[in-house]
Amino acid sequence: MLQPRASEGIVDSVPRYAVDIGMDGVGVVFAAQVLLELPYAASRCPLPGAPPWWRGAINHRGFVVPRLDIARWLGLDDTGGRVEVIIDVAPHSTAWLLAQAPHLLRLQPSTLPIPDAVPEPLRRHVRAVWSSDSGAVIELEHRKMLVELARRGR
């Protein structure tokens, strides 16, 4: 796991958007170049026979994008999944259902360990742990996590 340090030139000097997936105050951020987008009037389609956390797909700019309730997949408290956020760009994009829209956080370098609230399936995909005014924030390698999720068929 990367431990961001100012001396290594890894420090973000710009605020980052964080999402809350129900990990008791631990936020999730993505690499600075990962796009987060709120879809506008996307066509939604259910996926019969899929696990309850796989909420179907949407047509987003001509690409089929899976809709995932990440909190439900991780067995966390139900976040309500009222806000849909597109993470990344096609062909790597997924729509995550969240309780609220992403919010800006100003991150500081940290040597904190991975917080206990982070469930086991996410731990191996944590790239870095940052600190912010609101507490610990994990930077997630979401592409690796989603590839593993697809291979396991869970």
C-alpha cells in the first residue's frame, strides 16, 4: 500500500471528491485522474436473476454501464442508494448507488493504517490512506476491485 508523503511528491495539492459507502465515517476517493459524474436522464434496465447488489445497467453515452450497490455487496448498512454516480470513463465505468452525492475533501498525507471499518473485500484494493478534516479516507483501486468481483461472480 502506498503511504503518501510530501517528500515523495505524491501529495495532492487539489481537493478530491469523496463518496460515502457506509463505512462508519471512512470516505472513499479515487486516483486524481478518475472522473466522477452524475448521469443525466440515463435509461435504466434491470438484470433479472442478478444478485441483489447488482442493480442492472444504464445506457450512458452509448455504453452499457453496470449499476452496483457497493454497500449492499460489502454487507454494510444500507445507504439507501438514492444517488447514482458514474465512476471512471468507458469502458471502465460503473454506476455506484450512494446515499448522497460526492463531496469535496482536502486531503493531507498520512501514515495511518487501513481503518478497521474497511471491509475485507476492499482492503486488498486500498492504494493509500489519507487524512482529512472529517477523518480517514481510503484511495481505492476500483478497477482491480471490479475485475476481481467479475471473476468471482459474486
